[in-house]
Amino acid sequence: MSRSFMMMTILVGNLLALVHPVKADQGDKAGWTVTTDPRKRAFLYYVPADNGSRVLTIGCLRDVDSFTVYSVGLNTGISQDSKATLRLSNGAAQYAVDGTVGSDQATGTQTFDIDIDADAAGRRKIAARLLPVLTGRGPIALSLGTAELALPTSGLAAPLGRFNQVCLGGSRHD
């Protein structure tokens, strides 16, 4: 087997691993959920209604030093394949990431995604900005283009605790 074929196989496998956990699953319950796996991967997501879209997914793939933010189901007013900034805020705390607006191939709904190279030091920097937003008194304001959504903090503590433990190594913020 050639080295380039092996590298392509690994890349496709990693991309498939990124896509699967962020899509809405039939049976998703409304609220905050975390999924983890033995490869040191964690996905924290919010679903506004039972069986609804995962309007916010924050994922960490420690085994490949990647951090991802993904959103689906928001009408952003931004044209497809455009650059955009997704903002999360809670009181004075803010976290913003620049990514790309696209289209979910299965549903045709608008998506936002960004994958960030994030080793341990990078995850600490992300945690310093993100955790104050997620641990604030709430609600968390999500904005992307013309879309604005208030995400409740009720039910977030336990999933966030698990996500923090797996993804951010139990990082605390000041």
C-alpha cells in the first residue's frame, strides 16, 4: 500500500469522524448533551427541540489536535461558501470564531463550520475564552449573520463538566 493512499485513507476517516457526531440524530432530546469516545474526543451540542437540528456543536478531537465549532439549521442571511463569524456571549464574556457558511448536503439547510488546529496549549487558550461564556449565568447569545438565538444554561453543567474533563483537561477559567 502506497504512503499517499494510506494518508488519504486516514484523512477520509478523520473527516467522517468529524461529520457523524454533529448531524442531528433522530431521537436527540432538547437541551445540552455531550458525547465522548475512547480516542479522547468530545462533542458538546445543543438541540432546541426534540429531534431538532444541533444548532451548536463544539467538538474536540484530542487525538488529532483539532477543535471544531459547527452549527446547522440557522437562517443566517449569509450566502453559501462565504466567510462568517459565529459569536457566543454571556454577559461580558465573549467567544468568536471565523468559519465558513455552507449547506448540509442531506437537508439543504445552512451550516457554519470551522476546524482549528489545537494542541494542549491551543485548547487552554480556547478554554480561557469559551468557558466563561458557557459557565455564565445565561442565557448564552449565539449570533451568526442575521440569526440570533438564546441558548439556556439550564442543563448545561453536567455535559459541560464531562466535555471540559475530556477535551480541555479539566481547565478552569478565572
